[in-house]
Amino acid sequence: MTPDLSTTNVILGLIAAATILQSLLVLGLAIGSYVFYRRTSTAVAELEAQQLAPLRLRVDDILADVKIITARVSHRTERVDDAIAGTMERVDETAERVRDSVRGRLDRAVGMVRGVRAVIVSILSSESRHEPPAAAASGRV
């Protein structure tokens, strides 16, 4: 008996047709994916040009304004710090002058009070020590 290859040939033909069909399907998917990628890239580029570019310009302008304002605030803060430091130095100097002035006047007043007290003590102590004997005797008579 001779082997019959017709069944094998039919199966091989079906496998070849399925392979060709699969290859066409994969090729179609690859082409479809590329077209989808191109359309998506174009849409993204258009969206970026129409929406994001103006928004980016606005954000850049806002950031530039913020930078200018920050520089102004920094400069003014330095000026305020300098003014406060200068004022504190002047207040310290004034307080020192007032303290010295009050201390000098107070020292003079204390010295005068001590001098008057010393004179009074001196007068009172000299009267009690140098009492004349006649005054003491007249009290007996």
C-alpha cells in the first residue's frame, strides 16, 4: 500500500494559509499601531502648541514677576534691618547719655546732701562739746 499524502498536504496547506493570515494580521496591527502613534503624536503636539505654550508663557511671566517682587522684598527687608539696627544703636547711645547725665546729677545731689549732713552733724557735735561753763553754772543759780 502506498502512503496517501493528500491528507498531509491538505493539513500543510491549511497551516500555510493560517500562517499567511496571521502574518497579514500582525502586519495590519503594526501599520495600525504606527498610524495611531502618528495621530497621537500630532494631537499631543497640537495640544502643546495651542494650550501648553501660552500657559507656559504665562507661568514664565508670573515667575519673572515673583522674582522681581522677591528681590524688592529682600531689598526692603535689608533696609528695614539696617534702619532697626541704626535705631537700636541710637537708642542705646541715648540711654547711655541719659544714664550718665542722671548719674552725674544724682552724684552731685548726694554729695551736697552728705556735705549738708556733715555740716549739721559737725555743728551739733561742736555745740555739745564746747558748751561754756558759765552757761552750765547759771543753770544752778
